[in-house]
Amino acid sequence: MLEAARFSYKSGQYNDSFESFSIVLYPGDYVIDNRPGTNQSGQAFTASQIDELSSSSDMTLLDGSGNVNPNNILYKFNSIQGGVIVPRGTSIIGMDLRKTKIRPLYVPNPESALVNPSAIFRVTGGCYFWQFSFFDGITQGVYNDPAQPTASTPPTYSHHKLTCFEYADGRNVQNTFPSADGGNLTTTDLDLYYQKVAKGWQDIPDSTTIFSTDELQKRVEENRIVGPNTSGPVTIAGISTDFVSTNVFTTTAEVDTGLAEHGFSVGTPVLIEGVTGTDASRFNGSFFITAIPTPTTFRYIIKNPNIGAPSGNPTAT
């Protein structure tokens, strides 16, 4: 699943691949290290944390004898609440319902009020699951506390503080960072996940800062189950097709939502209405977003591009 997140990256803003990967599981026992992952605790990643999450670190879950390797750092990419994040609408497809077994490596201690409930998988929008079963933790031993140094506790106690599926939280703020302009930048659990993945592999740009216009980012579809993305219509502050060169019009419209960040991604369907003036009928209707130049603008191809560009910009309300 880290590979699915890694290879979903595309250069540019809000255009990483979505619903592009399927993971096929053959019959067998699959151990999921679902311990809570690394949290920056309100601070930017330090150099040592970046190095710790790099591909040079120990990412081997099992040692040569088939036992859990206590030095592996794979779990640090997990949700900070525990659970392996299933990103980007990835599918997990088993080959046999009963013989394809998922077993957790972390089962929260049911008798400790200091250990929070957790999950095995943290799913995002668009995920699909088929033909596998969940079983108790492995008999060799599990972790029952995030601070436990080795997986040595027999899983013979209640698993009721562990769920199979929960959602990866891309909406509630977990950390706040000071920004260069004196304001604050906020991150959610899903934001943290993609930041950690971006810092774990050097083929994804920007491994030293927290936010970048070209960094691996969550998509709005990962927080959406059904229905529209917003609570109501987004008012259009302006719409133009001469954004490349003044008075040189194209068949691509750029919509400006003013100060409101639209939260859309490349490929998101939108319904445009209320446009009047020059060639208004070509601007109104249903379209798919083709580019996100900034968090407050997006572009789409207007109707009938084969007849050429309009003679001017319309009026948008």
C-alpha cells in the first residue's frame, strides 16, 4: 500500500492518480503491522526523522526466521491512531475467502485506559475489498501497547478494542505549523501520511519541507463517500479563456473562486451554471476539471472545442 501511494504521485498540484491500483492476495496468512504511526506532535520533521523514514532504513517486517523484526519502521507510516492506511481508492482482492487470512500485529490492551482503540485498515474513498477474512493476532505474540518494545504478548485476550476497517481522517486537524507568512498551516492524519511517504522515497520531490505545491497530497475523493464535495454552491468570482495571453482566447476556461479554496482535484466533475455573456452556452453544463493552477482556480474544456475559441470572456456569477 505504500507502493500504491508512492506510484500514485504525479508532478503538479491536486492531480495524483486515484483508483489506479489493486493488490491481489493469494491464500496464506498476512500479518499487518497496524501500530500507530509517527506524529510530528506539532513540529516540522527533523533531519533524523526524515532519515528514519527513508528507504535506507529497515523496512523488513519479518526476520530470516519468520519472526517479527522489532527494528522495522514500516508501521511509522501508519495512521497516528493506528491502522495501515489504504490510499487513493486502492483495492485489496483475496483469492479465497477462508484461506486468505489477515492477522493484526497490534491488538490494543482492553484492560488499560491509557491504550486507545485502533483499527487494522484505515480506508479512503474508492477502496474495494473482496475475499479475505480477519483472524486473531499471530500466536507468536502481538503488541498490546504502542510503547511495547517487542511483539511478545500471546493474543489470547479480547480483541474488542480493534476494528477491521475505519476511515483515514482527512478532515480533522491534528497538527498546526507556523507558515512563512506569519499564519498557520494545518495537517490531518491523511496529510501526515502523504508527507511521510514523500519523505520516505527520494524520487518524490521536496523531502525537507512540510508543504509544497508539488508535494504528494491527498485528493478530495479520498474523503468523499457519495454526493457533492461541498455544503452548497461555490460562487464564481470570474471566468476567462485568455489567462495565458491577454485577449488571446482558448477553448480552456479558467474559473476563479475568489478567496474560497475549492478543494477539487484534476478529474473532479463540476456543474457550471449562471454564466452569461459571450458564448455563455459553451461554459454552462457538466465538465471534468483538467487542471488546478492554484487552490482557488481550476480549468476545464468548454463545449464544442472543435469550433474554436470564443471571441471574448463571459460573465460569471
